[in-house]
Amino acid sequence: MDIIAAILETAKEGAIKTKIMYRAFLSFPQLKEYLHVLMDGGLLEYSEEAKMYNTTEKGRHFLEMYSEVGDAISPKDSSRKKKAVAAKR
């Protein structure tokens, strides 16, 4: 999911393959597969005129939901983090 989010975040304002590949830390074959899957799912689109990939509204919705899930599962209270670190010692 992190890779998908990185691709969609990079393409929010339009991005070429190279930019997406480097920002998502992917090889070219991996990138091609992810682009195919995301375009088939309607999360990403390609503009022939601009020669760029763009995140669709569905993709932006995915990013919002992904962020909400991340916020829900990550501890907000730093004292909880300190207690967890102390317990490991």
C-alpha cells in the first residue's frame, strides 16, 4: 500500500515515469506493473498531450482513506511511545 500511495502522491500534480519511479523507489519493470494496475483500477490516468500520469479523483479518495487509516493506527500520544521504548529495555 505504501508504494501505491507514493505513486499516487507523486502523480497528484502530474508526473512522468522517471519521477514516479525514483520517488516510489521502483525498478522500471515494477513501475510498469504498478502503472498498469493503477490505471486499470481507475486510480491513475495518462495524458497523451502532456505525456504525464495524473492521479484521478478515485486515486485522491484512496489517498485520503489511506491517510485516515494511518492516523487511526499510529499512536498520537508520545508518552505511549516512551512507555513502549522503556518496556523494551
